[in-house]
Amino acid sequence: MPIKFKIVTPAGMSIEETVDSVTVDTADGQITVLPEHTPLLGVLAQGEVMVRKGKDEESYAIFGGFVEVKKDSVVTILADGAESGLEIDEAKVKEAIARGEELKKQKASMDSEEYARVAAALERDMARLRTLRRRK
């Protein structure tokens, strides 16, 4: 019995496909969902979702949200943001990480809200980079 897999984001990204397994980074660690998995609801960490269909793998960088596993092998990801691993430009991500690291060093000149934005952007870029590196 295959898994009905879906990703939905507020920005309108919507993916629906039938897959063999889904591996996702949650706040409690990484989980792999196989057909007939126990139902659950989990909080997503900024990280990667890997889906497998036969010998093919596809990955997505995920920027927080929730994962729901329902009866009858239905997995829904409600993500704050997501990008296909195929669309991520490694050079741009590395540049953004370098800029973010430099900005974090200037913490004393930032208010806490600005620093939180910089840190969150850096965390998203690190998730993108991890997604790219796992594909290599």
C-alpha cells in the first residue's frame, strides 16, 4: 500500500504524490514513515523531507510547521515554507550563510527582533545547505 504524500505552504506550494516512504526532521528527531504507520502529529524542525518512490529519491528543504500521519497511509506536511532540493542554488546559499554569519557577529548593534530575523534566515539557509549535501 503506497503512501499518499502532500506538502502545503502558506505561499501556495502544493505537492501531492504517491510514494513508498517519507523521512522528515521533527523537533523530536528524524522519523521515517512507511505504509500503515501509526497515526501521529509532530512539529517539524527546519530541515529536510526525503521521499522515496522505488529507487528514486526527492528532497525538500522545510522551514518549520507540522507533519500529520493519518490512517490509511496519508502523510501531510503543513510547512511554514518549503523548497525542492532541485531548485536550491548552492552558491547562493553559501553566500547567504556567509552574510548571515557576518551579521550575527554584529549582534551588539542590533535589537533583539532584528537579531532574531537574521538568526532565522541563517537557520533556513543551513537547512537548504543540508538538503543539498545529502543529495550528493
